[in-house]
Amino acid sequence: MTADRTGVAEPAIPLGAELVQHRTDQVTRTVKIQLSNRGATPVRVVRAELRSPSFTGAGPIDTDTLVLTGDVRTDIRIGYGRGVCTGPARSLTAEPATAVLTVRDGDRTREVALPLPYAGELLTSLLRADCEQTEVARVATATLTGLAERPDGALDAVVRLTRTGGTEPVRMTELRGSILYTLTPVGERAGLAAGQATADIAVTIDSNRCDPHAVGEVKKPYEFPVWLAVGDAPAVHTLIEVPAAAQEILLGFVHRRCGLPG
């Protein structure tokens, strides 16, 4: 029981919450607050926020979610922000998290804070991934450049590794495309030698899907994952930077390649 401003006791909100992440959430850097209702009547949630000292920058979202009673689970998709890196990435453990919800009952709203008892492993994994990427970015970044059409209609391009700090060698161990584009390394997957400032890795780009639904509805067509290993450390997943000029070339290319209207 809680008390309102008049001191009158209010019944507890009969909600439970867990935190989950599915493959589709990974692309959008979101998680799902999964709610269950142990009460006798549905509960309407109008605002939601994920709070954890280990993440920053997400903030609350407005929603209109009716949480039904019984065994039904109701998801609210929400951003989790960016990891707060307080030490070496692989040593970090996420602090406890809370789902803070605003629920509406008629004309009144109430705020309820629900603990997320099983979120630690998921949030620790997300925290370490963010901080591993931060550590790699202090040494090198990857950028897509040099796009040019080939005689066969595909594109030549270069993934340029640029040193941002340190002197350790940096290896590219893996490269992937997106829903719309394939990226295939040409020749050896080289990298930055010790102390080297830049290194170019030749790639070929082609269309991966041509159906209009995929081309028109894809959320992040230019997110190209790359795995970089600094020194003897394990390779870390990060993203290739795709400048606006390169995005324009890629967009025109996929329309030409697929015979779609520009």
C-alpha cells in the first residue's frame, strides 16, 4: 500500500516486470519491459522509463499500453541509452535496474517503480558491448569510402581504418552487410600495423534484397557491422561509419540495381 497526498492509503499496482531483448531489438538498441498483471482489472500505462546507474541518455517515453490480466505478457519497447564506462569493459557489471511506469486510472495518474529482478545478465552484456566499442574507438575507427561502380554493376569501395590513438596493431576479423547490401572483402583482411596511421581494405558491395517492401521499410540500411581486434585482445563488434555522401551513392545504387524508381 502507498499513500496519496491526503494520507489516504492507495492499493498497490499489481504489476510485475522483466526485461528482455530479441534480435529485432538489437538493431534498434532497444529492450522490452515485459509486464504481467496479477490483479483483477486491466492497467493502462501512459509513460515508461528504464532507470539504471549503468546507462544514461534514454529518458522516458509516452505510451498507451493496456496490460491485461491473467497469463498475458505485454511488452513496452524502450531505449536503454548508452553504457557508463567506469573501468575496463570486461570487468564491468551492470547496476540494478528499475522500470518506472506512470499508470492511469480514470482522470488520475500514479507512478510506480518496478524492480527488474532478472535484468542483470542482459544489462551487463549490453554495458560491456558499449564499453568495448568505446575502447576500440579510442584506438581506431572504420569508415566506408571510395565507392565506384564496377563494370558488372556492383560497387567497389574501401573500408578505411584510421588510428585515433595508441600504437597497437588493429585487425579486421569479420565484416558483414545489412538487409539491403552485401559487403565482401577483396583479398586479405588486413588492418593497421603497429603505429600505422591508416589502412584501406578493399570490398565489393552488391544488393542483398530487391523487394520494394525491404527497400522502402528497412530502418537502418547503412549499419554495417565490423569486428576489430586491438593487439592480442578478442575482436569487438562495432559499426562502420557511412558518411552522407556514401549513403546517397548506396541509395541510388540499390534503386538502379533492383530496377526500382528513384
